[in-house]
Amino acid sequence: MKPNSTAIAIAAAFLAQLHEEIGPARFRHVVLLNRKEKKGSGVCHSHDFCDANMTMLAACEKVVGPHFDNTEDNHTALWNAAWSLAFNWMRRAS
């Protein structure tokens, strides 16, 4: 299934915010650690350096607006799609 433009925008906002929040050296470290994770493990090492759920929430609110509510099914689906995109982008980053 192809991700929609909103999920893509949230993923990009999340990565930009994460980079700013933890700094470039830690961001690179997260990328390296994530590459070592088995595919489908569900582990993202961004949580080693910050509350990445709050970072994702900020990205969702930036893109969707302050009314973003991750308890709504359509918003949960956006969150999950953005998270998956961001994680996969980090694993492939150079």
C-alpha cells in the first residue's frame, strides 16, 4: 500500500524534529543502531535518546494540526504509517 502525502509529511517532520532534538551525532548513532535491528523487530533506537512518541506527536500536530488525536482510528493509521516510513528511511540513510 502506497503511503499518503500526509503520512509522508509527518515522517519527514518527525525526522527533522528528532534530528534537532537529539543532535546530529546521536541521530547518526540511532541510524546505525536501527540498521542492526532485525527487520520487523519493532525496535527503534530513537527512544534511547528521547521520548520519540512525543516527538512523533509534535510532528503529527505540526502537519495535521493541534486537533490530532491518536485515539481516532484514522489518526492512529497516520501515526503508524509515518512511523514505519521514518524508521525505514533511517535504516536506509547514508
